Amino acid sequence: MNLSALKVIIPFAFLVIIIECLAKLGYDNRQLKTDNQYLQKESRELTNKNNGLANTLQNLTEAVTSMNNLVDKEAKRRAAAEMKSQRLNEEVKDALKGHACTNDLIPADAVIRLLNASDSSRRGKGKKPAASSKSSD
């Protein structure tokens, strides 16, 4: 090849390279625009899902807070009832300290009959009471 042929081919080669680069840039630009649109759509969908999740979590937090308040009130109510029950037990004990019936013994056969009746009622919950072998007078 001679020098004059190279002088003609070199600008032509640079022109071809520049055109190829521009075509590649155009193709990449179209691809990036398509990818960008897809990513923007995905971003909007994820934002919507995230907002829904945030709302759900807020509702759940409010429900748990409400339940915690109810449990706290119930615990306080039960503690107050327990204290009242203890005070009443103490009052009953104080009231019965000097009473004659508190010092009388219950006959053993009466205690046995009461225990048997208690046991049979526990076993027979929801059932018909068993027939007694003794006749009532």
C-alpha cells in the first residue's frame, strides 16, 4: 500500500469507527431507557407494597397497644380484687375468732359424707347424680 491510499483509508476508517460508536451509544441508550422504565415501575410497586406493609404494621401496633392496655387494666383489677378478698378473709377470721362454732369439732362421719359427696360431684360433672344406697327419711 502506498501513502496516498493510506491517506484516503485512514479518514474513512475513523469515520466508520465513529459511526459504529454512535450506533452502539444509541442502542445502549435505548436499552438503558427501557431498563429505567422497568425499574421505575418496579420501584412504584415496591413503594406501594411498602406503604401497605407500613399501614398493616401501624394497625398491628395499635391493636397490640390496645390489648396491652386491656391486660394492664385487668391485672390491676385482679390485684385489687385479690387485696379485697384478702381483707374480707381477714375480717371473717377476726369476726369468727371468739365465736363458739369455730371451736366445735365436726363429727368424723359428717366429714366423711361431705368428702364423698364432694368427690362424687367432681367425678359426675355433666352426668346424672348416682343413686344413693341409703333411703332418705
